[in-house]
Amino acid sequence: MLTYYFDLAWRSCRRSKALTALVVLLMGCGVATCMVSFAVFRAAAADPIPWKSHQLFVPQVDSFGPAHNWQGEPPILLSYTDAVALLHARQARRQVLIYGGKWTVLPDDARQQPFPQEGDAVSSDFFAMFDARFRYGGGWSVHDDEQRAAVVVISSTLNRKLFGGADSVGREIELDAHAYRIVGVLDDWEPRPRFFDVSSTWYPFSRPRQLYLPFSRAIDLQKATAGQFYCSTNTVDPDLPNWDSVLHSECAWIAAWVELPTHADVGRYRDWLRNYAAEQQRLGRFGWAPNVRLSDVMQWLRQDSFNVVPKSSALALVVSVSFLLICLVNVVGLMLARFMRRAPEIGVRRALGASRGAIRRQFLVEATAIGLAGGALGLLLTALGMAGIGKVFEPEIAKLARLDTSLLLLTVLVAVATSVIAALYPTWRAAQVQPAWQLKVNG
């Protein structure tokens, strides 16, 4: 019977080519617009490290107090005092401190001019915690952290610029007139968004850092942060005249991450974090009850203060879904006109013994066929739209959107489902046709 219904659908489409083409065009345009916007939104909102995101957490400690924090939430960054305390406590499998800075690179080649380069000061667990991929060498050790060693990990992009892409491990580069030994060259490792550092960068989809230096070395050289730096009004010295004042202030500027493999580890660390804040209260540093948070990767990225998912992509998705709904309403009207024009045919079939259920099945199969045609057109238009999304959305995000197998299947599925949904009411109306009346009118 299914083959028979498809044969009837094909004959019906041939009889009303213009109406069928209009329905297919509406479905293809509506679905393609929705899928392109969804692809961009999916790229922006996707889990950046899905195999490990449930093990990585951001600890937050309220060092501002209820009179100065935002709606009761702790600062998203830590003060130096809290950051170092969490690092040295070693209560997690791995712990990392991060803050961004800017360095001046002085190439060995005299023909090259010095140039500024953004980088991150990080502790040694950084590369293992975030599964950074290396082309040459690796990260530095905990001993290097403790010794404030002059070592550096550089990106493959910077390595090509300075050394032509050759293995540069063991060679030196000058940063701010200080020599650093290269211990590792990263592969093309570009996590987007920069989830581990969204709080200290102005745009989380910006290009990855090109330099990674020991956190302790940057502190020892009094390297100021190039990221967010904010203080509450209870800071002892608001003007912060020197580096020592920065380190001993309650200003927040350091991002912290911990790796907790099991739920038990998460519970223990949360308890420890609460006890740490309680101890600071007993010592008189905090004049308020412990206020701490422990958020995994996706909870962290969903915080309103970050706006990791650009409003443009979210708004485009809403607009495109609305456009698809408008197309759906128009398709309902076209389907109704299409089916009701065949009332005499329906009357004859009913008079020959076809049940209402058979009529419904016939027209739903026809709607499915039209949906498949709309899906095919939608695939073509989606591919064209994906080729031009860089002109509408931010180029950094547009590069992340992919026309993969899952998107292709979803495009066809949405087209078929939308067509079937649009055909439900017209199909019901068609099944209600009275055969006796139709035979009388057309007799």
C-alpha cells in the first residue's frame, strides 16, 4: 500500500506542479534558514571539551562580601591570596592558575622587528588538565614552577614565524628582554571558546594565545595582567601603588581551575572550599559567612556575565525559527487548498470502499514525499548558506560552523516533520469529505 500511496502522490504532484513547487520552495527556504542559524548557534554553544567537561571545575571564593558582590554571587576571578592558597593546598588531582599578559618578542633574525604577543601565565598542570596537544616537546614540571624557571611553551603559529616550523625545543627566545628556553611547541590546538580563560579575555572566540609561561615566573617579574582586573570598595589600598599592593589586595584577576575525576572528589573539594572560606572568616579577613561556588565547564560558560554565546547567533536562531513557523502556516493553507481541490477524487474513493483512515494515510504519505523534496532543496540552500555565513556572523564563529552528517540528517528530518505537521489539519479535512454529496454534485 505504501508504494501505491507514493504513486498517487507522484501523480498528484504532476497534476498541480505550480502548487507543489511553491510548497517545496517554502519548506526548503524555511528549513535552510533555520539550519544555518542552528549550525552557528550549535558551534557557539557546544561543549568545548565534552570528553572531560564533567571533571573540570572553577572554584570561586567571595572575597568582596555581600555589600560589594553581584547579586550574592562570588567574583568570577580570584585574588592572588586565594588563588595561591588553592594552588598550594593540592586538594584536587590537578589545579591550574591562569592570567593573561602581553609580551614583546625580540626575534633572533635582525631583519624581523620586535612585535607584541599575547600569552598566558599558567601553572604546570595546565597542559595535562586541558589535554593540550604538542607537536614538539611538552610542558614544564612542578619543579620548574617552584624554581620560577625561564621556560616557555609556544604555539605552532609562532614557531613557524620564528623558526620556520622546525623543532625549536631547547632553543631560546627573548620576551621583554629576558631569555626563555622553549620546552614545547603546541600542535594546532585551538579550543573555541577559550573556556578556561573566558573571564580574562574580552572575546572568548578570539585567536588562542601564542605563549604560555610559568605563573610563578610572571609573578616574580611583576608582569601585570592584560585581562580583567576589578576590586571591591573594601580594598585596603584602592590606588595599588606597587606590585606588592596588588598581590596583597582583594582585587580579583586570576582564573583558577581544578580537575576532580569523581563525584566524591567534587563533594570533598566543595567541603574543603567552604572550610577554607570559613577559616578566612575566623582569621578576620572575611566579615561574612562562607560564600563559595564550584562550577563545571558548561555551568561556567552559561553564566550571564560572560555572554559566551553571542547575542547575534541566539537572535538569528529565534528569527529563523519564527520564519520557519511563518512558512509552516503558509504551507498549511497551500496544503488545504491542494487537498480540497481533490474532493471529487476523495468522494469516489470513499464510495468505492476506502476508509477515512486510508484517506488520511494517503495524504500523509503525499506530505512526506513533499517534505523529502523540500528537504533536498533545503540541503542545497543550507550548503549555500553555510558558504556565506562569514558575511553575517562573526568570522571566528562562522569558521566553527560545520555542515556535517548530523546537520544534513537534521535538515531532512525537520523538512519532513514540518511537512507532515502542516498536513495534519488539511488531511483531517480531506478525510471528512462526504462521498454522497460529492457524487451528487459531480454526477
